[in-house]
Amino acid sequence: MKKLSKKSKMSIGWTAMMTAIGTALLHQWEFFALGCASIAAILIANQFGLINDQEEK
């Protein structure tokens, strides 16, 4: 597995935090499942190099 880029780390952290808060407040397991699927998608995108740390000008 490739090393996580800075953007990937930030995205995973933000998604995990929002998933935990949303699941705790709303008590909906669908919200938790969607958060897990989002994290999986970020990891896959990072693996294939679709997330880069370069800023576009």
C-alpha cells in the first residue's frame, strides 16, 4: 500500500470525525456505513494516485 498523502490523511481524519459525531447524534447505522465507504474510497483513490498534494495554479 502506498504512503498516505497529506490530503488523504486530512480527508480520512475529517470523514472519521464527522462519521463518529453523526452516528452518535443521529443513531443511524446507515450514516456509519456511508462513512466507512467514504474512507474506503479515499484509500483506493490514494492507492491509484488520484489524490495529489500539489496545488493547482
